[in-house]
Amino acid sequence: MGFISERLRAQVGYAAILIATFLSGGALAQDSKVNQVNMSPGVTSSGQAIYDLHMAILWICVIIGVLVFGVMFYSIIYHRKSKGFKASNFHESTKVEIAWTVVPFLILIGMAVPATSTLIHVYDTDEAEMDILVTGYQWKWKYEYLNEDGENVSFFSNLRTPQDEIYNTEEKGEHYLLEVDEPVVIPVDTKVRFLVTANDVIHSWWVPELAVKRDAIPGFINETWTRAEKEGIYRGQCAELCGKDHGFMPVVVNVVSKEEYASWLADKQAEAAEIKALMAQTFTMDQLVERGKGVYQSRCAACHGMNGEGGLGLPIAGSAIATGGIAKHLDIGINGVAGTAMQAFGGQLNDVDMAAVITYQRNAFGNNMGDMVQPIDVFNHKKG
């Protein structure tokens, strides 16, 4: 009995909290996304169509519920036994059976027509004006802009939230776990087709306000599309549990004017050309260490520590790898370590950044090996 009463008190307490939350939420601004309980139409025609379908089906269900429960409660209240009513005794009414078969059938047809129309609209990826290949990695996204002229632009998008916020040593920012170093940029009023796949495990690319959500499955390419009608920054995240850092792979899409997009794309293409030119250069130790430090802090520090002390990954400071042969160090950086969290960064970093970060690791954190790795060394190691 003590257990039951304790459980009952807990349930009453939970109910009181829910009621208080509901009542307090009513006093907040209606446009508050934190307390929004309904769907949002977002900024696309697909989102508006989905929202309209949702509201239509909702009101149909509400009307059916009101009618059914209205008749039921009316019968209970006004035809109860205490008022002298007696239950009718009938069996097999053909008219009633036809009615409760035909009426629900017509209701379902009435709901299926707009639902089918909306689904056809949502899955229609034809006549897209541009294509972007989205590839999920543990735990980041890679974007490749597939242009007809062959001048493709590609980059990785990583979580930008500082580790201090994640580990609660600093106050969390406004966009905690929903900010990246490289957002997707698309032009407004343009039909963009996303080709979604994955490199390792199943992910899911989801941006609610753009009405886009598609699973990223290794070995398969799923299609989805959007046409944003309003400029702005739209945030989403991976919606498929994909490992321990599933919550750390957000999606940020910047919708800009067509002129601003053209300028951004030209800058990205120029950056790619600059990287290509850098591949053939020889760098000084200071140049490699400076560049490598930035790469390490953005790509390696989350696992190996800001000072190489280790954490989720092994320490870099004093590591047998970082103080051993360069070939083995390069092999691990490029190909990763099977069965561990150490990913293969050969396809994620260009040869310049790979050379820089290897050089930095071998000369930082007290390792002081004094050797350098040039981009040509990385290229030759991959080729060999």
C-alpha cells in the first residue's frame, strides 16, 4: 500500500507539473518557438502544403471526435436507466452496417486525395536548378556542389560550439550545438536538389523550416529538394541515432540572394584553385605549424585534447606515433584505425592541411621532433 500511495503521489505531482507548464505557457508570446506545440509551415511551398494538410486532417479528426463523443455523452446523460430508459434490443441492421462502412470510406477518400497530391509535390525532384551531394560522416557533413561545368565545390561542415560550452565551463550560447564552421549556402527562389548518402552509418539530414528530411544510407543515394522563399539562416541536425556524438552534427543552411550566392560560389571556386596551387609548394616550418594548429583545433582537439593530453582519443603529447616514423603517422592520419574512433581523414583534409597538421603534431606539445611533412609527401603516400 505504501508503494501504491507513493506511486500515486508521484503521478499526481507529474500531472501538476504538466498542468502548470501548460498554463504558464499560455501567457508567453504566441510566436515563441520554445513553447510552440503546432507544426511550422517554414519558408517553402512544400512546408506550407504539409502544414495545410496537417491542419485539414486535424480539423477532420476534431469534428469526428466532437460528433462521436457528443452523441455518446448525450446518450449516457439523457438516456440513462435512472430516467426510466430501457436498452433497445436489435440485431443485424443492414442500413447501419452500410452506413458505418460507406461514411468512413468517403472520409478516408477525402483525406487521401490531398495527401496524395502533397506527397507527389514533396517527392518531385525534377527540374532542379542546382544539385548538392550531402554525405554524412561520424560526425560531420560533407557538401559537394555539382556544377555542369565541372568546377565542383566541396567542403566539410563541422560543429562550431566550443568545447567549454559542451562541458559546462562556459555559459551556453544562443545556438548551442546548432552552429557550424561551414554552412550550406543556397540562393533564394531556386529549386535545389539534395542527393543524400552516408560514408559509414545511417544518418538523417533534417532542416524543419525547409521541409527537408531524408535518411543518409551508405551505398544508397536518396533525393529530396527545397525552394526557400525567404532569405535567412535555417538550422537542423542529424535525426538518426548514429553513434556517441550523434548530437554534435548540426545542419546550417544560409539562404541568400542570387547575387550573394554567385559571389560566394566564385570565392569558393577561387579558394579551391588556391588550394590546388598550394599543393605544389614547399612550406617553411612556421607556415606548416601555424596552419596545422588551426586544423588540429577544429578537427583533432575534441578527441585528443587542446594540449594533446588526450580524452576520448589517445594523447598526442609524447605519443609513440607522433614521435615515431613519419610514414606510420601519415598512414594513421590518412587511413585512420579500423575498429576505433580514429577516422580516415585522407578524404576529409586536403594534402596541404594534412601535411600541416602532421607537422604540427610532431612539433607541438613538447614532441619537438624538428621534422616537416610537405603536401607532396602526403600525395606520394596516398599514391603509394
